[in-house]
Amino acid sequence: MGLSAQVCRHIHSSVCLCRIQGMSQLGAMLRKQTVLLALGAFVLGAHAGTTLAQRFASKPVTLVVGNAPGGGMDIVARLLAVRLTEILGQPVIVENRPAAAARVANQYVARASADGYTLLVNTAAGVVDALALNRSAYEALSDFAPVSTIASSPMVLVVNAAVPVTDLRELLARARKMPGTLNYSSSGLGTTGHLYGEMFKLRTGTDIVHVPYRGTAPALAALLAGDVDMSFVPVAGVMQYLRAGRLRALATTGDRRSVLVPDVPTMAEAGASGVAASVWYGLFAPAGTPPDVVDLLARAVADASRSTGYRQRLLDLGVEPVASTPKEFGDLLHEEAGRWTDVIKAAGIRAQ
């Protein structure tokens, strides 16, 4: 009995030990499998977006424009659509939804499926419009995923040839010596020309009277006729008058000289710091669009910007092709929001 008892105890101990060792080995095996499964899930997740991006585009892509056919934004979108069709291997079409200062187009894209097949082409004016509607900067930008800038152009400050100044410093001296006597035209309240004029006044501490007109043509006509002294206008729109000597360019608002008017200094070079901003065209996707698809679209825009023919057509329009990463574009949007919020508040501008 003693021997049997000892044998039993030995067997029992061995079985327990085997169970412990087996459980320990099983636990180690399970932990290893768990790690492998987690790693596999991570790899699959990492490749899921890549696979989605690789499948893109499998059907036509639509670029929505908030302006009528024939306008500057529409032409830029159509030039981009041609190049993207070649790059993506799918038709890229432009759909115009002109109403309510592009707000209809903005809302349409914001509510579209976040799959990269419905995109928005918009300008800096779209951000300004949202801000003027008293929405916060982040709310105004949160409806969209920034993809890339497409092109940009500085505004140029021009004066009627009869105004007795030859450079920006002389204009500033005159404005400060006789506050409220100089004036500038724009195509209406809240328009780009108005905003740039108010930014100029805010940054230079000058008192210059704003004279709004109903559209670009009458605002330019008033400037050419000498009814107003100055105006902030797109470079392309006044090239012929600069060449003819009817208008004089004092400075551009870009952070570097424009290739369109390389002899005209920037505001900073001419003596007005802080007046740096360009009119840009950008591509947006609905918020929530997979980052890999957004990155793929951004790379496609960058590829398009390197096309010689495409670049030249944009330059002929008076804009320079400028592509960016989604992060760079997002940073620009928040910078713009801060800049124009200050100007809008200082000038008391409200959306029309």
C-alpha cells in the first residue's frame, strides 16, 4: 500500500505537472497566435486602404464647380479634368452647379459619398464666404478633405496712370498725408477685390475709401476712366492696360514675384509687409474620404502640373500651376481662415 500510494502520488504529481506544463505551453501558443492575428489584422488594415487606392478609379469621376460654364474656375476645372482622365484612366467630367455664390455646389459635394468620385473645385473665395456667414473657421473647413491646390495667382495693386505716384511707398505716403482722399474700386461687397483692399488698409494703417460696383467690368471701367484711383485685380485681367500705359502696377500680393509680371515687386519688397495672399484654385473631397484615395488624387494633380501643355494653358489664363500635398493644402486653408477672419471682422463684411 505504501508503494502503491507513493506510485499514485508520483503519477498524480506527474499528471499535474504535465497539465501545468501543457497549459503553460498552450498559453504561450495562444499568446503567439494572438500576436500573429493582431499583426495580421494590422497588416491587412494597412493594406486595405492601399488596395482601395489601387482600385481607384474604377468609374467616372466628377469635378463639381459652383460657377457657370466659361468662367475662370470652370476653365481651370476642365483643363484639370482632361489631364486627370489620362492619368486615372477613367473619364473625369465637370458638373456646373451655379447658384447661391457656389454654396449649392459646396453642399452637394459635402453630402456626397466619401469615396473620391465626387470632388469640388473651389477657390479662396469659398472659404471667405463660409467665414462671412459667421461659421467658425474649423466648421467651415470640416466638411471637406483638402486634396491639393491646383493653381494660384497673386492680385496686383494698380493705379490709374494719372495718379501722381510711381511706386508703393509714394502711394502710402500720399494716403497717410491725406487720409480718406484716395479710393479703390471692387466688383462688389465681399468680393476678392474688396477683401484685398481691406487687408491692405488694415496692414498699412491707411484710410482709403472703398467704392463697390456691380461687377468686374464696371469696376475696371471706373478705374480706367479715372473715377477711382486704384484697385486690386487679377494680373491677367489688366495686362493689356499695363502694356498700353493706362494703368500702373505698384505691387503684387504674392510671397514671390509673379512669372506673369516679373518686373513688379511683391508687397513686402515694395514696403508693405503682411499683405501677402494669393487667389488659389483647389480640389476638395468630402470629409471622411479614405486618406489613401486623397493621396492618390493629390499625386494625380501633381502629375498634371508637370505637363508642359497643361502648364502653358494655365499660364495663358493668368494663373500658375501649383500642386501641394493634402497636409500642405490643409495648412494653407487654416492660414487663410485666420487671415480673412481678421479682415472680415475689421471691415464688418457680411455675406451677401
